[in-house]
Amino acid sequence: MEHIYLLALVGGGLIGLSATLLLYTLGRIAGICGITFSLFMPQITDKKWRITFILGLVSGAFLIHLLTPIAIPAAPTDNIYLLIIAGLLVGFGTQLGNGCTSGHGICGIARKSPRSIIATITFMAIGFITVFVLRHIWGVI
Amino acid sequence: MNNKWLSKINLFAIIAGSLFGAGLAISGMTNTVKVQSFLDLFGEWDITLGFVMAGALIVSFVAFRFVLKNDKPIFHDKFEIPTSKDIDSKLLTGAAMFGAGWAIVGYCPGPAIASLIYGYWQTFVFVVAMLVGSWIARKFT
């Protein structure tokens, strides 16, 4: 197996381990959009573990680049309109659909939730179509 | 759920968060070029990130079975599992919008937040737009 695939598999395994640990200890689903967005909801009172989790998320990535030869990836597109449109769509969409890659794609499928399986198929399919249209038809990304 | 910053709950939250962030950085999920190549199914498809999903699912699919056999998590009185079973237009529209936004820049919520540590202005613009998008969804839907 090539090095890069092994790293992807190991990295994925760590994400699965994280989701398992969070469920086992705090009883929570490791859905990053849910954890993040609820920081901005007045009715959510247990914000401390969410803030701590996010601090861990950021520092975990930082430590990998600090301690291993894995380089920091290049910046995304510098087209500010694409950044804003994509951010709005991701924020609006994950709030409306109650989940993102982690909440639906990993935790939801691991729970065999039909909602999450359908959501994951939908966002993957639209992702494939969007790259096809924007890259191979319009040539904007 | 937790009232103090220095608590076992927050200790496990930061460990889980760090594992997640480390997994994202190791696997290449914070690399928007790689994410877009994974979504480029009809072009030069790079399957690498499929291994991330596989790694995460292998671990969580098995481990969730064991975790959910317990009556409750260690530090909380119950598992906070989503109860909704509805496959409705909200779920499908939300997932579709998310998929489009994910494809445009290559960030889903977890990698976007973890990538804030890289210090690129593009990531900040995306994350702010994402938070605004989620706020709009809560306000108007």
C-alpha cells in the first residue's frame, strides 16, 4: 500500500477514535458543525466542552505539522467571492441538514441512521457534480 | 453538563478534539486541493480521501456497537443521539447545499476550523461566511 493511502487510513482511524471517545465519555456525537454552531446559540448552556473540543481540534492539527514532516497544505483559492459563497452554502446547508461530513458521514453512518446515509449520498453526489460543472464546464475552480 | 473549565469532561473533550484535528492533518483533509481532487470523480480522480472515510468508519462502526451497549456515557446521564427519523426536504436541501459549498473551495466544517491555525486569510473568510450562513439558516428556516 502506498504511503499516502496509509496516512489517509490512519488519519481516518484517528477521527473514528475521536468520535468513539467523545461518545463513550461525554455521550456526544462528534459533528463539528453542530459543536461549532451551538456556540452561537443562546439556548445552549454547555459551551465549555465544545470550546475545549474545538481548541483540541485546532491544536491537534497544529501539533502534527510541528512534530512530523507532514507539511502545512497550501492556502485555498484566493477568490473571495468563491470563499464567501462556499462558506455561506456550507454553513447554511449543514445547519439546515443538521450535519456535515463528520456528523452524518461518519457518526451517522456508524449508527446506521438512514437520514445520515441519505444525507451523505446527497452531499457526495452534489460535490461530484459541482466539481464537474465548475472545473470541467465553467473552468472556475 | 459541565461548570468548571478544569474537569474530566473538558480533559476528554480536548483529547477527542486533538485526535480529530490530528486525524484531519495526517490524512490530508485540510488540503483543499486534495479534497477537490477527491470530488473530481469525472476528471483526474484522487481516491486518497476515500481511505479517510474508510478508516474512520471501520473504527467507529465497530466501536459504536460496544459503546452504545452501555446504559450511559461515563460523564453524562445519557447518550445524546439525534432522534429525528425524517428524510425530508430540509435534510436533502441542506445536504445538497453543503455538498456544493464543500466542492467550491474544498473545505467542510472540521477541516476549515482546524485550518484556522495555518493563518491563511482565505480560511478566516470561509469560516466567518460559514458561521453567517448557519445563522441565516437558524433565523429564517
